[in-house]
Amino acid sequence: MTSKVEEALGYEQARDELIEVVRRLEAGGTTLEDSLALWERGEELAKVCRRWLDGARARLDAALAEEAEAEAAQESDGDES
């Protein structure tokens, strides 16, 4: 289940926050509880990024399919002459 805040995050915002979460985890020095909270936030942010990337891939695939259909129709029209 996605919160409204996560839905409002753009790809770049989620990516940048994820980078910061990873940096903080790699730096260490946090309590176990803080580390777990950071990890959980990182998982949420990774899902947001994945949804954005999946959506972008779907849009690209649809545009490429539309272009291929248009080219095929154009070639088909050219064969009839």
C-alpha cells in the first residue's frame, strides 16, 4: 500500500533521497533502530523509483509499438500502388 506522500514523490526526489539513505547506512554510526528505519525507508523509495521506471518503460514501449504500426500501415499502403 502506497502513502499519498510516496505517490507525490517524483522519480528524481525519490532517487536523491534513496542515495542519501544509502550513504547514511554505509557511513554507519546509527543505532540498530535508526538503521532499520533507514532500510525500510530505502525499500519504500526503491519501490517508488521502480514504479516510475516501469511507467516510463511502458510509455516507451507503447510509443515504439505505435510507430511500428504506423510504419507497417505506410508500407502496406505503398504495396497497393
